[in-house]
Amino acid sequence: MLNGEYEYYEDSMGWSAFVAGALIGAGVALLFAPQTGTELRGILRNYAARAKDEAMERGKAAWDTAVERGKDYYEKGQETVQEAGRSARDYAQSAKESFREGSRESSTRG
């Protein structure tokens, strides 16, 4: 596996652990809550809003990372293609010169 795949696996494991912990915590809070139903719903609403905000932030960070990596790969690919083009051009030029030299030698002999 590539290093990036391990990083993705670790990130998803961390996220899964966060969600599992959040659900367990919410369940325990419901069982042992000394608040009234209205207060408890308000607390849960605030908790859900914070969890949503955090999920959005993590999603945006993941998106930004993916875009940045994509740009890096694009630039590396572009450089590789340009280098290959230069190498092909140089090779064609040297072949053309070799052919000309060979043509000159054969015409001077004949």
C-alpha cells in the first residue's frame, strides 16, 4: 500500500472513533440526564450543531488537501511530459544529424 492509503485509513479510523464516541456519549447523557426534556433537547441540539460544524470543517480540510495534491500531481505530470518532449526532440535532432552525416559520407564515396 502507498503511504497516502495508510493516511486515509488512519483518518477514517479517527473519524469513526469520534462518531462512535459521540453516539455513546449522547446515549449515556440521555440515560443519566438530570435536566428536563426541554433542556435536554436544547443540549442535544447544540451538540448536534457543534458536531455538524466540525464535520464540515474536516470535510473542507480534506477537500483542500485533495485539491492541493491534485495540483501537485498535475504540475509533476506536466513537467514530465515537457521533459519527454525535449528528450524526443533532442533524439530526433541527433538522428537527423546522423542521417545527414551518413548521406554526406556515402555521396562523397560514390
